[in-house]
Amino acid sequence: MERKTIRNFSIIAHIDHGKSTLADRLLQLTQTVSDREFHDLMLDTMDIEQERGITIKSSAVTMRYPADDGTEYTLNLIDTPGHVDFSYEVSRALACCEGALLVVDAAQGVEAQTVGNLYKAMEQDLRIIPVVNKIDLPSANMDEVLLEIENELGLDVDSAVLISAKTGEGVPELLSTLVERIPPPKGDPEAPLRARVFDSFFDEFRGVVVYFRIEDGTMAKGQSVRLMATGRNYTAEEIGHLGISRVPTPELYAGEVGYLISGIKSVEDVRSGDTITDADHPAQQPLPGYEEAKPMVFSSIFPVSTEHYNDLVAAMNRLKLNDASLTFEKVSSAGLGFGFRCGFLGMLHLEVVQERLEREFDMSLVLTAPTVLYRVTMTDGETIEVDNPLLYPDPAQIRKSEEPYIKASIIMPDKYIGPVTELLMNRRADNYRNLYIGTKRVELTAELPLAEVVYDFYDKLKSITQGYGSLDYEPAGYKPTDLVKVDILVNKRRVEALSMLVHRDNAYSWARNACKRLKEEIPPHQFKVPIQGAIGGEIIARETIRALRKDVTAKCYGGDVTRKRKLLERQKEGKKRMKMVGQVEIPQRAFLAVLKHED
Amino acid sequence: MSEQASEAEKTEYGLYFHFPFCLRKCRYCSFFSDRHDNQAEERYFESLLRELTEHVPEGLPLRTFYVGGGTPTLLEPSKWKRLREVTDRHLDTSGVIESTIETNPATSNELHLGELLEAGFDRLSVGVQSLRDVSLRILGRPHTAQEAVQTIRTGRKVGFQRLSFDLIYGIPDQTLEMFREDLQKAIDIAPEHVSCYELSLDEGTEMAGLHKVGVVKKPDEDVCKEMYLLAHEMLTSNGYLHYEVSNYALGEDNTSVHNFCYWRLSPYHGLGPSAHSFDGNRDRWWNVSDNARYVEMLKQGRPPTEERETLTAMQMALELLMLGLRIKDGVNLREVAAKTGLEITPQGREHLEQLRNQGMLTIEEDRIRPTVKGMLFADGMARDLSEHMES
């Protein structure tokens, strides 16, 4: 294939701005899928992705586009994840492209994550084509949006394409603009092989399938290849192009995007950003930009019923095959039995893992309160990292505690500046700044403790701004903090899963909120159940669940025993999702409810 | 009732007839009924006879006969008499020791009740519900307290030896004091049997809807529990036996034999729309809750069954516990094991000890009996104990 007919591109868009719809439209227009095969949101293949309307994993698809000039172009669309938890994957995917479509909703304007991802694309010298989508909406304001793109993003709007992905209007023009403006790939076909991995997933039958883009050289079926991060060699059993299904081919050349199947057992062995080279004639240097994804949020996962630990082990190992950013190690707890201490990229990642374990593996789980990675300097000068409240040292032994910060960027209509500023201040924001970007929109930047952001900050921001606020962030180092460990006692017993490290200023409100939430979630028992929040031996919050007055159907005649029995059977079923702490049954959902707090 | 008697019950059936019409629906009622209509009633009655003669095994031995509803006294007593005659011909009624008919005050007079007695009914269950007019209006009952008392008196006058009296507590706006007055009036009338149950807000009823939107409000749970305890205290100190969560009788002889079929998992056959049946072993089935379909299915010669189920051992054990823990005689775990093959585990024994220590039940060898307090937790105890049953 001639390199000059190849276009590798990505679509940068905010959630709901129509990325998936546009991708679908491109697939249909290029006849990559027939209408019969067509399925909305083609590229988002996990249930959870479809339900939440977000892309979690990268993906890619090759399309053939016969242009008006008679040339058939090969378009490789490399999809990027749409959530801030997975921004590392975005960089890897963008590194495989020469250009990007920047999709902005004609009614909503530019959003923070779009800006964040645009900067990543610009850092990699990608050619950007601004695309204004949803021009069919009555509320579309093209002029204002184009002005924003020009002023805020500094992009030339003369080349902007106006489309409606929904109706298809403007999409053919977009395709011709794409092949015109995005340059073909460069790279030396004669140099030793260097291919950049941007995704991999586990296939039931074939093992790991690696997605990559060749920067230099050629890859051939049967070739001996090496993954440079691990130094391991494999034989390329099958290589090929990515249609909607895989299309095997004997050779792939510099500039092409393709897949590799080579008997790799787990995605852990193939990290995004790694370089594939020829094992016999290896490249001198791997491609730049590879780094290990670092977990940001930690939580322990336990089966509700301790006898299901072995099922959990099996499920975690299965998940790991397909999720390289999930890290875990075995832990045991007096109250919760055996489980895993896990590291996640963020809360969304945590929720996705939890949902997959529950849905795909039918597990009933208890997750401990998520925490960030604290740095604690002991009086003897030793510095330790604490990712588990239960391992927090005796305060008398601590000289200094530090917590991770992030630099957050929030873009929103200016009318929300008051409540969002208040939210930021409640979350201990530092170095707060605001900047008008357009006539009615503003960007706030601030440094925030990661711990204040991970739980529900994004949900809160969305609700305060009625969905118009958007968030992007990047790590911003460690700062000193004043931590206390808050324990929650249910019926005088400490619930290990609910122990939490919090800033001293937040301890009381956290404890009060946790007690209140638990009171709402724990059903009444035959005895009164006190719920307390405590720092060490000091009780700082308290609620009481009244004893159950009765648990019987008043009237039981007429012979319909079935209905009453079924009611009890349903209650028994519900109990399987409850964790016994002493004599008290705590519903599984109570553990997550505690994390939702009010500002 | 002795254990020998309960053995004998296994072969004798309780027979139930459901009369699916009312003048108007009470706000809290979740039993199946339609608005009364003469033609529909006619079709129903013909179908009922058909169900009895074509779909109940001939010669089935009966122990009890019970007519409920709905408002069965809307039907001519002569028709009930005919039904009894057909039953006598088709089934074995020689062992029948109790024949009950439910009546609503304001639907029956002296002549009427006399005819029912003559038709062979010996027990009259009167839906009094409350002796306070405001409460009756809130419940949507079509009669006054005075009429209810009058119906009881008339029943006594025409010669009913066994009268039962339904009383509801936990009615919106009802105070403990008001309920005390209701109870006192009931005691003064001295019926042989009192069914005294808390108002339940069944899904789909008008009362549940009104409660959900806040138009009416039930008394607090604490008050309802006090009402339960007050009923227990006042009725037992006046000679009544508290023999089931919501049922009291003047001595063992006056307990409801028919209702024991349900609580002891003895066999019963239900006829009429929505009626439930149990074969005394593992099979339950029930009729369609639709008058037109009921008539149509019988016309086509089909049994009017909506659905059937065969209980698993665990479901059987759950039912034995759930129902057994409602009655003062409780449940015998050896019998549960004999019927289901499921035994209580050692852990379950510990759980029973805990319940005993909490004053919920007494344990005498294999028999567990709920206390007055324990009866209020029958469902919860059954649910938890069934978790400790293993084969």
C-alpha cells in the first residue's frame, strides 16, 4: 500500500458531543459496515461503555475511502477514551496519528477535556480539523462556537467543517477535507521495525491481540518480534488490518495501523506505548513516550460472603487479562476475610471494575472506602507510602504527612462561577485562577488535593453547572497535610471497610455524613443499632437506627401463601448482598453510599 | 388442637368458595372482587357449581366449609343453600365440623341470617372492622358502627352459636384510646372469636395510594405495636386465647378450624375466581382473578387455573416455618424434617437459642413456639431459620 494514501487520525470530543455518532456515520459512508450490520455506537463495545455513553478503551478501525480524484484512501480511525481517568491512553492513541478531528457541539461550545486532549494533540504536532457538530439543533450557535474555537483554542476556523453527524449533513465534505488536510504518515520503511502499541485486548480463542501503528520498517507474518519494555520475543503468528473484523495480511508497512497475534498470554505483558521491534535486527531506541500507568485510587475488594474468595481470585485474574492498568495484591482483614488491595486509575476505573466483576462474574462485593496514596514521614526519618487506612501508623510516630495534588481545569458558562468557586473552596483548592475565554465562558484553574476530587467531585460539578461544566486534570505533586483516621462503628464494632483517612478539617462532616447515610441504608434490626464516627477513642458523630417493631404480615388467610412466601424469598435473596458486621447486616450499597457526601 | 388431630387433617380438606362481588370496594381491600351485577352474579354462580361438580374429585372428604369474598351475603341465601346441597351430593361432607360465611353489616337482615343458619352455616364472620364511624368512613366501609353491632346481635338472635368479629387497628387518625374503646365494645358483645389485625397498605389499593401521597397517615409503628399489645392484654384478660398473630378465640373450641388449614399446611380446595388450593403435599394452584375468564374457561370445560407450582423442599420448609410461627402452638422441627428432608443445622440451633434469649420463642424438644412478642417477628424468624436448614 502506498503511504501517501494512508491517513491516521483520531477524534477529539467531549462526552455527548457526538463522537460515536460521527464514527458510526464514517463507517457507514465508507461502507465499512453494511446497513444490516450497523449498530449504533459501534466502537463502544463494552456494555458499560454503551450504557454510560463513554469510551473506556481505545479502539481502531480501518476504512476505505474512494475520493473524487479516483484515489482510494485508507483511513485509520484510532479512537480515544473519553474520561479523564484514562488520559494516559489518549496520549498513546494520539501518538499514532498525523491528524485529529476536533468535534465541538454547536450548542454547547468547547469543554475542558476537549481542550486538554487538544493540547496533547498539539504537543504531538497533529494537524487539527475543527468540526462543529449538531448544526441541525435549533439551539445551535455556530458563530459563537467558531469564535470560541478561534479565540480559546487558537485554531484557524477557515478550515472548519460544519456537520450534523445525526443527519449526515456535511460528513462527505468532512471526508474530503480529511484526506486533503491531514498529511500521510512519514517514517522510514527501510529502517529497523518500530511499531507503537496503542491498545491490546484479550481474545478468548487467540490470546492477546495487540493494536499498533508502524512508525518505521516492515512487519511480516512469521517474523520474530520483540516488545522493548519487557524484552520478550514472540513470533508474529498473524498480522493484519482492522476492519470491523480482523483482516489477515502477510505484511504491514511503515505508516500502517494493524494488529498482531503472537501467543501473548496477558495484556499485562503488552503495555500501551510500548515499542514492537524486530528481534533479529532490533531498533537502537524505543519510540518515546512510554510510561507505566500509575494507579491514583486504592481500595480493597472483598466478597460479601467469605466462601466466595476463590471465585474472586478467578474473576480478578480474568479481568487482569484485559485490563493492564488494574493492579492488585492479596490482603486479609479480620472483619472482611480475604480479598485484594487494588489500584485504579480513578473512580470511574474503580466503578467499571466493580461493575464488571458483578455483571460478568456475578460477584457480590464489598469495596473499602477508596483512598489516594499518602506519603508519611516517621519521627525516625523514614518515609512510607500509605494506600490503606488500616495501615496508617500511630499518629505519635508521625512527623509529617503529605497528600497528592492535581492541577484542575474547569470550563463552564460564567454564570456558574459562584457555586463552582464555592465547591472548589470546600474542596481545599489552592492557587485558584479564572480566565475568560469567550464572552460568556470561563476557565477556572486550581490545585486540589486528589482526595477531594476522586469521589464525587465530577458528579457535583456536573450537577452544579447543570451539565455544562467540564473537568480535566493532571498530577501536581505532593503537599503537606493534616490527616486523621476516622473509624465508623456499627453497633460498637469498627467496620474496617469504612475507615478513612481524611483531612482534619473534614473529619466531623465526613463522619456525620457517613453515619447519616448508613442510617438510611441499613435496614432496622430486632435491636437498636447505634452508628458512630470516631477518631481513636473519641466519638465525633452518632446516629441510631430504631429497632424493628414487627416483621410479619398482619393478615394471612384466604389461602394465598405463595405471595407471602415469595416476599420472604426475595428478602432472603437481598440478604445475600449484605455483609454481616457482628450482629448487624449491612447492605452492600451502603458501602458506596457513604462516599457520596454533601457540600 | 392435639397433634393426632393434625395428622387426621391431612386427608380431610378445607373447602373455600370465593364470592367475587361487592357493592363497593373498601379502600384497603386487596382481595379480588368486582362491582356487584345481577347478570354477572348469575353467570358466576352457574360456573361455581360447574367448577365444584366437574373439577373437584368426587367424594373428596371435607372437614370445613367456608364462604368468603367479596361480600357473600349479597347472594340469595337460597343459592348458598343450593351450593351446600350440591356439595353434599358430590363430596363427602360427613366429617364437616365448621361452616363459616362472611357477612358485611348492612347487607343482611334477620330473615337473611336465619336462612343462612338454616342452609347449614354454623359460624358467622362479621366484618365489623371498627366501632367508630369516622374510622369506618376512612376505611371506606359502607356501614355504620351501629349497623355492625346490630348485625352481630341479630346473628346471635337467630341462633348462630359461633360469631366472629373482625377488628382493624392502625387506621389513619386512630389513637390508642380509640382502639381501647373499640376493644372494650367488642368484649362487651362477647363474640366467640375476634380477628384483630393491623391495617396493611397492600400495593394497588386505594388506601396505599392515599398513604403514599400523604392524604392519610397511619399511626406511628410504635403506636401500632402498642395497639397489638393492648389487644393481647385486653382480650386475654377477658378469657380469649391469643392463638394466632391476629386471631383470638374464647377457648380452643372456638378457634377457626378452616384457617388452621392454611397455617398448618393442611389441604384445602378453593373455588371461585382468585381462590387458592393446596394438595397438602407439594402442589399449590390458584384460579384466575377475572370473572369473565373464570366463566369462559369453565364453559370450555377447562379448570379455571391461573397457575400452579410445586414447592421445593426449601420452599416447603420456609412455608412451614412462616406459617407455624404465626400460631401459638408453633412448629415442630421434627415434622418439618419429615416433610422436607431438611434439618436444622447446629448453627441454626444456636440461632434458636439466641431467639429464645431475646424472648421471641420457647423451645420444647423439637417444638418451637413463638411468644406474644415473637409472633410479631414470625416472617423474619422464618426467613432467618430457613437459612439454617440443610438436607
